[in-house]
Amino acid sequence: MLREHGLELTRIGGSGDEGIDGIGRAPISAVLSSRVAVQVKRYNPEGKPIGRETVALFQRDAQTKGAERAILVTLGRFTEPARKAAISATPTVDLIDGNRLAELVLDKQLGVQLAPVVNESWFDRFT
């Protein structure tokens, strides 16, 4: 999904990845780009949200890899302290929660599409 949105990434995740699932380049313009680190957390959308500590640790790991920007993606959500931590240190972390991820996937129609759904109970009030 990130590649479809213009990022040039190499997957480095797995055992011993030091908290980084992907590293690469985010083109900003025709002459400017930024080194970016990516981490993906497959958290339950209904479970515990990602907190400040996880974001701060990822920032440190991304900085160690020379990233100027970072992206943390989850199916779940982020706490308010996590959102504050994401912009309080370098590299800045763009947080993509489950709702935003769904929007981005739909935007590029990556294996999904919107389909109308009829809520039949809505019509019950007319009987």
C-alpha cells in the first residue's frame, strides 16, 4: 500500500530487524526525497491501543537506521500520548491507524472496493 502511494521501500522485517520492517525513500518532489523507516503492528482493532512507549522506541530505532521520517502502521489505534510522542522528537512519525489504513487502501482500490449495502430494517418503519 505504501509503495502504491509513492514510497520506494525495501522489506527488512523479520527476526533481528531491530524494530524496522521496511526502509527506503519517500519522494517529496522531483529533486527532494527523505529516508523513511516503516514499522507495521498487527494489533487487534478492538484491543489495547498503541502507546507512547512503542512510538518512542520506534523513533529511536528509525533514527539509528538514519531515517529522517518514519511511518507506524497498525490495524488498531493510537493513544493521545502516542500521537504527541510521534511529533515531539526526530524523526517525526506519521501514524496510520486502522481507519486511515482502510481509507488509503480504498483510495488506491488495493484488492477492495466499496459496494452498496441495503439496510433492510430501515424500510420496516413503512409497514
